[in-house]
Amino acid sequence: MTGEWKECKLGDVITLQRGHDLPKSKMMNGTIPVAGSNGIIGYHNEATTKAPGVTIGRSGNLGNAYFYNVDFWAHNTTLYVKDFKGNNELFIYYFLKTFDFKQFNVGSAVPTLNRNHIHPIDVVIPPLPEQRAIASVLSSLDDKIDLLHRQNKTLEAMAETLFRQWFVEEAGDEWEEDSLLKLIQLVGGGTPKTSITEYWDGDIPWLAGGDIAANHKSFVNYAEKRITEAGLNKSSAKLLPKYATVISARGTVGKYCLLAEPMAFSQSNYGILPKTESCFFFTYLLINHVVEELQSSAYGSVFDTITTATFKENKVLIPTKKEIIQFDKSISPYFQKMFINKGQIHTLEKLRDTLLPKLMSGEVRVEFAQEESAG
């Protein structure tokens, strides 16, 4: 393996350009993605930038990098790469993801990035053949992650279709309408005192609303915070079993997910257990079926809130226990596959995030074809 890394300025590697204004009235009337600071924010009938392209957030989600393999309109909340100066586009995307651009923001009330402040950043860049090899390693991981995500969406859509068939389209004439609480059990959450250190950094995952929102309609297998047995026992926090559903009751109301392992959760959320023993997947799909009604019934002077009364007042058809058990058994393979996929996604994401800074710094090197380096 040959090839020396080059010390230079970021502006020697790429030229960044501020995105373009686009009146909101002109969005959503075309097929060209409008690239904002947090990804695609709409569609237009014109493009400012040819594929492949890369943007970073100029305002809003400061510094977030996105890669586009189709032509797009670069919104004024972004900086886009106007000139890759012969460097590999996909490598540049991953390279920009390693920067903490927030430290280069200008502006007091609304932090923003100015290209003139980040072009002078000192960087070290590998030769083009090694850039391609690095990008290939990282993109292969992202491609596998994307495939697993798409598989899970397909599996969930199939399960939702079966739920509608069993419990809506082919509902029994003898089923009576009653409260949602006839089919589920609500469990309140809690937060150990943050001032008591022995309650935190333990072995029990503790979910906040952000964890649930980040894993909406999916398995959650990671929490930002963890608590100890003492924290669990000396607070109103409860430990829910694997496969239980958790739903956010405040803030991002109505976001919900399945637990990949036993977890506790904050008082801003509800745990949901099945009234029919171990029928966790039926319960999850039931929440999926009624969540829009729960959201529309939420109330609050400042922030919408789901309460016990919200669940109690929601009316659903009540199937027999036998039918619930049969259904849960029939769809269990779908969720078991989704569970395995989500575990693989978590492992691959950890590997990618571990490799990214090491590959970009040269701490870990990758092999590349010798004949490429001669070109």
C-alpha cells in the first residue's frame, strides 16, 4: 500500500457555497429534492446542484452532513460543495461528518456557519485511491444498515395490514365497543433524583422522550442514560419487560416503540402492557392503530399531553382472547426478524461510528489497488 497523506486547508480540498433562497410556495410541486440543514425538506421542479452532491447545515442543524445521489436544490440553510477539486464525493461526505462545525459558528441569536470561517481549517487528506477505498468501506456498512431498515419497514407494514384485516375488515359481529383500557395496562414512569449519584450510571437502560422519538415505530435497544437498582427502587420508575410498548405522553406526543430488552422510562411517557398475557405484538399494533386518535385527543395549555383519560375515552372493538392469542402467534415471526435486524443495525452503526474517525485520521488504513495509485 502506497500513498502519502497531504496536509492542507479545507478550502484546498473543497469549495463550499451558500445554498439558495426558495419561497415555500414553490415547494412540493416537483420531484427535485430540496436539501435543508436536516435533510430533504420538500420538492421543487428545478435543481441547483448536480449529483453526486454533499451539504452541511449552515443554520438550524449546524454542520450536519448529507449525501445526495440525485440532483437537488441546495436550500439557504445549507452550505453545499460547489467544487470537489478532484476528490471523491462520497469520501468528502464521510470526511465532513467528522467535524464539530458548531465551534466555528458565527452569529449570536441564530448560530450560523460561514464558509470563509471553515475554509481555513487545517486538514490531512489521503490520496484519491485511498479516498475511494475508505468511502467503499463506510458506504458498504451504510448500505447494509439501509437494507435492514427497509426490511423492517416492510415487515411492519405487513404486520399492520394483517392487523387491519383481522380486527377491522373482518371484525366479528359479536365484538362490542369498549374502552382501550380493556385491552391494555398503562404503567407510569419516573425519574430518580439526579442529585443522588448512586442512582445513575448503572446497568438499567432509562428512556427519555428523545430516545423514544429516535426509535419511533421500531425496537429501541439503546438509551442515552442508565440507572442503578437503587435508583429504580427508590423512585417511581418502573422496569418494563422485553417487547413492552412505550409511548411518549408529552413533548413529541404519540411517538412509540418496542423494548428490545427490559428498560425503565421517565414520567413523560407511558409503558403499555397487554391485558392478554404475553401478547406484546398485538398490543404494539393496537397502539399503532389508535395513535392518531390519541394524538388528536391530547390536550394542554402549552404542550399537548396524553393522560390516562385519553386512553380510557378511546373506544375500540374488543376481540376475544383466543383471537388475540392466535393473531399474536401468527405475526410473532415478523417481529422476531425485526428484532434481529435492529440488533444488527445497532452493531453496524457502532462499527461504522468507531471506524469513521480512525479511517479519516489514518489511524486505521485500508488496502487499495496499486494500479489505481499510479493513475
